[in-house]
Amino acid sequence: MVPKRWAKRAVTRNSIKRQIYSVSNDFESALPVAAHVVRLRAGFDRAKFLSATSELLKAAVRQELQQLFEGAARRQPVAGLSGGAA
């Protein structure tokens, strides 16, 4: 889900969703199989990003997503290292 407050135009929101799917595929092996919620930290103003398909917008979205997924991958516990008795 990409709310209108982050990107007013549907074409921009759809472009952001495609970027989310693309970056999440890159981190698929580093994350556990689960439902993940992606929450972007900043909006994408139409005045700054004139075209929904511009390389500038795609690069900005991809950079933020890579930071978010890298952080999520670092926080994931390693299987078998729970510290409990077997």
C-alpha cells in the first residue's frame, strides 16, 4: 500500500510499488518467509519529481528501499541460534 499523502498520482504510487517488489526480490533470501509491511519515510512531491517514471524518482525510491531492507535483514535472528536448551 502506498498512500496518497506520499504520492498524489496513481501512476507514481504504482511505480513505487513496482520498486518495492523489485527490491524485495533482491533481499528475499535474507528475510524470513512472512508478510512484511514496507513503510517509506518520506513523500515524493510532484514538483520535485515531474514524471512518475523518471529515473530520479526511481533512484530515490530504490535508495530508501535498499536502506530499509538492509536494516530489516540485519535485525533478523539466525535460525538455530536462539540460545535455548535443546
